[in-house]
Amino acid sequence: MSTTIKTSRIVMPGDRFAGLSVLLLTLLALAAGWLLKTSVENRSQAFKSGTISAQAPAGWLSLQPVGNEVLHVTDRTSKGFGTTYLIQVEAVPADAQAGQVVSLVTLERGSALTGYRVLKQQEVLVQGRKAIEIDYVYVESASNLNHVVLPSVVRGLDYIFVNAGQAIIVSYRADQSVYDADLGRFQRFLVSVKN
Amino acid sequence: MPNQICCVCGKEGVKSIARRWFCAEHFESATHERPGSWRAILALVVVLIVFVGVVYGLDALIKPQFNPFTLMLVGVVLALVPAAIWLVFFYQQDRLEPEPAGYVLGVFALGALLAAAVGTPLLNNVFRVSHWLYADTLTTIVGSILVVGFTQEFLKYAAVRFSIYNSGEFDEPTDGIIYATAAGLGYATVLNVQFVIANGGVDLGAGVIAMAVVALAQASFAGITGYFLGRAKFGSNPIWWMPLGVTLAAVANGLFNWLRGLITHPAISLTGSAASPWLGLILAAVVAAGLMGLLVWLIRRNIKSALATQ
């Protein structure tokens, strides 16, 4: 039985340059794509309520504020739990200490959120303003009992600013799988919050 | 003499075309357009339509529920069948010297592997395209070309260029299209399995139509790159030749992704009505079918050119 004999072709220098030029072109295209991604993600729309203003992400779903909320926006493109930014305003006694407000907020969160656990709590400076940072997790389950879906583990971050008889709580909540990836964008939102 | 051996079956060669020897039987099949080949192509299209119809009907009748294992199984089967049909379709076009099936399947597997190991993680986890790509029409078109198009087309190019391209089996310009479409179909198979799993098996009837279109489209885009690869190996071309091929494929891929996005990300108006998902699917299918027609024409032109040199 005879067989076909075929030989490999020697790679010419032109081939190597063609391969490199395709690789270079692809990297350039991806770099331009990254710039486009960044510019789209940085698009924002101005929000103002009373003395509080912020730059909320453009294109996010703005929900009707409930209770002490003044801003409630969520990313409709998120899978599972929608990444959410919240601004809440609590009236507190004029001489209230930050620690008292933190206890109050922790109690409220504990009763409202399933499986609420504080991971870390510390005092931080945000644009020169003192704040208490609370890092926490809870479990979010669909309210519709017929909706067969596993509950999501949500990671949250609260920044509590206490000033002249009011506490402003700026919150970030995201599915734990995307929490780190979305955190940078929230930090930009946080520094845009003014009162 | 080894060079007078039929390049298809290995028997004694009696006639040659473009420095390749053929036995009498394979010389006949290489030089004559058989009516049976058109019937075979038609039969493949009919098989695909029947398959889509059966899945559509079963989904409407049974409304199946899946557990994770059966969902994965159904996803793999639904993704593999259209890919296999299109693979046979493109493979049959190369009547001059059919490529070894094992090599074609190897490049198919490499395309799938690169999609699962590099393409999908890069697009979903690094670029996170679902979060920003559909912000507005211009962003969708530009982003689809720059990010989705270039990522996918580069990986399909790499699957051929850094594997079979340097082999002796890649011995005619048409082989570029055949191997690249195989890589494209491997890539499409992974995309389609992920599509079924992401939807949890919901609406398989409409989904299987989209999957057949995606498989054809991914094969056709890769085929453009493959055409340029084939010409690059057997001709002297300027340095921009290959980048041009990948760019054309990426542009076609990006436009297709935008049209397909009308299905997965329909624009919702204030009245609550949504853009018809079927319109996007039909437009995407037209793009894919047009490119497939172009590739078939290019393959036949290559074969005619080779026969003219005998």
C-alpha cells in the first residue's frame, strides 16, 4: 500500500511579519475597545435632591426611592442581583456620635436584610470628610415564590457621613461575583456625592 | 515514484492538476461538477431545516424542563448538529483534494478550545461586554467590531495559522477556507452551548434557529480570514494583506453581532413595545448567507484556476 508523502513548508520571514502585524492590529483594536468601554462606563448624569448632589451612572435604572432613600439606581445589565447605588438620609440628634449612628444602621440592616453579616468596619477619609465604612454581606432572594432561582449572595459597602443633625449613607451593593470588578466605578460615584 | 501517487487515495496517479497527481477516479471527481454534489448540498440544507423544525416542534409540544446535566447535554447536541452540517457543507466544496478529516476535526476542536479558554473569558470577564456594549447603536457597532470581532477572528486565525498552516496538508489556497471554517464552527459550538446554558433551556425553538445562523456566520467570518491565509501562503503579498483579511472578518463579525443584538438586547420603547427579534435574526441570517455564498464562489474560483493550469 502506497502513501502520500508531503513535506512541511519552511516559514518565510514574510509569514512571521504577517503574523506579528495581525497580532499588533488585534492588540490596537482591543486597546481602542478598552478606551471605548471606559468612556461608556464613565458616562454619568447629574442628580440633585435638596442639598445632596451626585453624578449617577448614565443608563442605569432609577427606582422610586422608598423610606429614607433619596437615590436608588441599579444596573439593568447585571446578571443575578443588579448592582445598586443608594443614598439615604437619616435625621439624627444634633449631638449624635458616629458610633451611635453606625449601631442604628447596623440594627436596621440586620432586621431588613436576610443573613446580614458585617465583615469589616473602620473609620476612613473620603475627599477629606470623615466617614465610617461598613463592609457587609447578605442574601437576596426573589420575592416571587414561583420564580425558581437560587438566592444571590450580595456584598455591600456603606459609607456613613454624620453632619449637623443628619446622617448621609452612601451604599454600594453587588452580587459577590462582580463586587470587586464594579467597586472602582462606585468609588468614582462616592467622591461625586456632595452635600 | 512518490510524486505520481494520487493525492486523495494513495493509488497510482495517472493525471496531474497543479503539480498534484490523481488516479482516474479522483481525476474525474476533481475535474467534473457532478449533479450529485448539488443534491448533497440541498440534502444538507433540508436536514438542517428538518432538525430545526423538529426541535421547534418538540419545544412547543413538550415544554421540557432540564436539570443541570440534561441541560448541558441538550446544549452540546443542539450546538453540535448545526456545526456538523455546516462542516460537511464546506468540506464538500473542496472537491480537488479533500483534506484529511482528522486534521479538519482537530482544527475544529482547537477553535472550540480557544473560544472556551481565551475568547469567552476575555469578552465576558475582562471586557464585560454585556455591561456596556449595548449602551447605544454607535457603541454597539464600534465595540462589536473592535472587541468582539477582533478577539474572535484573531483566535480563529491563530487556530489555523499556528497549527495546520505549516503542514504539508495545507497545499492549496482553498485549504485556508476549509480549515478556517472548521475553526469558526468550533468557536460557534462553544458560543451555542453557552447560549443554551445561559438561557436555562428556555425557548429552545427560537434558540435553535439562532444557533444554526450563528454557526453559519462564525464559519463564514473565519472563511474570509481563511481565504486571505490561503492566498498568503501561496503568493507574494504585501504586509497589510493578512491584517486586511482579519479586519474584514472582524467588521463582518461586528455588524453581525450588532444585528444579533437586536434579539438579545431589544430596544424597549416607552409604550412597552420591543423591536422585533425576528427582524434582527433575519438580517443576521442574510449577512451570514451572503458571506457563505461569497466563500463558495471563492472556493470554486480557486478550483477553476487550478484546473486551468493542467
